[in-house]
Amino acid sequence: MRIPDSVRGLAQRLWPHHRVLLAGLWVLVQLVFLRKFHGPHSANDSSRYLAYAANIAECGYFEPGHNLRYVLYPLFQSLWLWLGLGWWGIVAGQMAISALATRAIYRGTRQLAHGGSGAAALATLLYIGWPDIQQFNVFLLTESLFISLVALSFGAFTRIQRGRPHDWALLVLVLTLTALARPNGFMVPLAAALAGLDALRRAPNRRPWRAALLGLVLLAPLLWAALNHQLATYYLMDTYQRGELIFRYQLWAVHQAAPLQMPPNGTGPVARVVYFAVHNPAYLARLMLGKLFVFISYLKPHYSLAHRAVGVLVLWPAYWLAARGTWRTIIWRPARVFLAAVFLLQAAIVMLTVDDWDVRFLAPVLSMVFVLAALELQRFRKAR
């Protein structure tokens, strides 16, 4: 279909100002959600985070146990509470970091596109326009900060291509903060480590690669202990027994055909999962595939038909484009490994745990999909 000359002319006149237009759209989206939720929005676990933040702000008390796995967000909230700015200060801070994350998506994509602004503008437009990403900026939950930190990690990762020491320092800082934002935050530095290992494996000098493998072997007991610590406060066996694909939602569940063999009492968290997998392989495979479908499909039972339709019409093609983009050698390989690993590791975590009724687990990694899809779409456009 031929684009009318008037439309093409308007696009050509507006294109030099596309960054200003994207910034204006970002501001408009924030105002829309502020109005929709009548300002800062308290939901689900908000009271838990706010109570933790108040303890930090008032007496410097860091609560142990499960809440410590989310320590960065209460610490972030405590700053605004200590300054006396309350909920509005928290949301303003979240929006400021979201603005930086949006800029990181644009700049990082443009660098991977070798200066091409088309892919950068498209990835940024999708990041701004996708409602299940930006709406979290007004929620008093960890999602906004975590989504922004994942995007900032991508931006910082693309900067190390220049090889400057301060870019490496920035990457380490952002990856550390991301790991502290949520219990699954470790997957982002892990994705960066996998990209680094892949680069070492392909380097002419094999000594660093062999040294890295030796280091992993030596660190294996520490990594095992860390994973056990992360899983200690989760009751995975209960969700496995209930066959839940979505937490506390029984209408979508996998039912066992035979009694399940459960791990004996006293087994460690990771060993319990391994035991269950070995003794119930078919059931666990069905459970994990069901969770994967729920995670990526966007067909959540509580969503409206229009919401699901948008997901199918936009996300499903984006997944296909992103998968193709992952194999494009024109894109800097470490970035491709990083982007794909972030998404795949998050999917693996959901498959081993349980998904939520909304897309709070998918939203943080959608930016990785949008970047790869935009880069691949730019290739299509150039090939025509």
C-alpha cells in the first residue's frame, strides 16, 4: 500500500524533532496515569514496603527475612520519606528514573543500530506507549524501579563497547542496584556475565576463558548457598502440588494424573526442586510449559478482550522479530546475548516458580524484546 504524499511529507517534517516528540509523549503518558489512579497508587504489597521504608527512615532498621530481598526499594522510598516528601516524592523519583531509563533505551538502541535513529525511536515509542510498563511509575511497588533499572542496565551495557573505565564502573553500579531491587534481580548481572563468558569463549586467547571456567567451579558452593538463600522464603512445593500456573488462581491449573512424590522433610530449597523434577518429570514439564505460555502469551484471564488483542497483535510479532534479531551478526554480539539472556532467564524463573495474574513479571523484560524487534524491523526496512 502506497503512503500518501501528504502523510509522507508530514513525517519528513516532524522527523528531525522526533526526540522532542517522544519526550512529550512520555510526559503525557505519566500525566494520564496520574489522573487515572488519582496520584500515587497504593496496591497489594505497598503497605509492606512503606512500613519497611518508614523503619529505615526513622531509625535505620533493616528488617531481616523475606523483605530483605527487596531492600533497594524500601531504601529508595525511605529517602523521600526522610525528606518529608511522602508518596508524591516517591512517585516523582520513580518518574525521574523512568525518564533516564527511557533515554537509555533510545541511546542504547541507536548505538546498536550504528547510529540509526529509526530503530531507536521505535523501541523507545514501544517502551513509552506500552501501558503495562509506564503505569507502574505511579504505583508504590517495586516494579517501576526494577523496570527502569533493567533498561538502565541495557544502556550501561551498550556503553562498554567504547572500552572506557568509567563506563565499566557505571555498568557494575547499575547491575548491583538491579540485583538488589527484587529477588530475581540477579538475572540481569547473570545475563551480563553470560555475555562476558561468551566473549571470552570466542576470543583468540583461551586463557581467560579457562580461568573463568575454573572460577565458576571454585565458586559453585557459594553460588549454591546463595540460591538456597534466595529460595528459602518461597514455598514452591505448595504451588507445584496445587498445579498453579498463576499464583492463587485455580481455574488455570495442571492436575496430576498420579500421586506426586514429594521431597523428604529437611531437604534444602534447591534440592527440593531437583528432587521433585527427578521424581515427577512429566508433571513438572507440563507445569513449566503452562507457565511459559501464560508468561509470554499475554492472555491473562482477568484481561479484557481488547487488552489481549493488543498483546497478540503487537507482542507476538515482536517476539518473532526479536528472535530473528538475536541471530543478526550486524548487531554487536555481546548485546544480543545480554538482551536474549535477560528475557530467557526471567522466563526460566517464572517457569520454576509461578506467574502472577498481571504482567508484572513480563513488563521488566519487554524492553529487551522491543529493542531486538526494532533492530530487526530496521533491517527489513533497509532491505526493501
